[in-house]
Amino acid sequence: MQSATHRNLVELDVHPAATADVFLDALTRFRPRVVHFSGHSTQDLIAFEKGEDGFHDSAIVSASAFARAIAAVDDKPLLVLLNSCHSAAQTGKLVGTVPFAIGMSDTIGDVDAITYAARFYAAVADGQSVQAAHLLSRVAIEMNGLLDRDLPTLACVADVDPSATKLVTPPPE
């Protein structure tokens, strides 16, 4: 996002190796428009860190509990991006609570996942719609010679148009 047109309109609250408690604190204190999870998951589980001192120890959280945490806050995000393996199955639990959810339909390689996320957020910060950012990110995977272009899937509620929704809107000039 460093070179994105509207990068100054984006505020990040980054928590590498987050525990479930850190995640809950960030939801209530930062009140994000986008929740991005990058890590390990299955169709039904998400792996948070167990403790801040226990690097790579996992605290396994059900997809339902994760979705209930998102649903519990007053100011819900607009998008949840689960940049982790087999997470597309979890988007159904999120859509309805949030208008948009993105997940991976199978095992995704680290470089593919990073390429997707980097292009997605650059496109969002350039004022592109959720749909355009998603499609550009899939193309970025392909154009970088990577194989997992079809794995990121976008789900949304029926009455919301992802091609008409922008997460970053510059102020009128």
C-alpha cells in the first residue's frame, strides 16, 4: 500500500502472532472496517497463538466462535479476509454478520497468499471496489507465475453489490 493513491486514508492496527484475547481487544478498541486473519485454519477451525511468549503454539478456535466474536461487537467490520487454508468454508458463517468475506477454497501457498493480500489492499487504497480489488488480486497471483489464482473466493450478502462498494473513498475535492 506504500504507493497507493489514498494510503493516507488507511489506518492499520497490526497484531502479528495474535492471541484470541488480542483479537477481541482489537475488535472492541480499534473497531476495524476490515478484519484480516493470516495464519492457519481448516474448514471449521482457526489457529490463534496460545500466548504472546509461546511462539507457534496454537489456540484452536472454532469458526463459529470466530464468527460470534465478529457478530458480538457494536461496530461490525465490512469485510473479513481469512488469508488461510480452507477458510472459504467459513465465509458462510460470516456473511450476514458482515457484508463481505473472503476465504481460500483449498491449501494456499504462502507466496500466493501474500501476493493476494498485498494487491488486494493496494487496490482498496487506490479506491477500487471490493470486487475489483478481489479480481485484481487473483490476477496478480496468476501474473506472478503462481498457481493458486482460483483459491481466493469472495462471498457477500445478496443485497450488496461488491462492484459498487469501496472501502476507501477519498474526500470530495
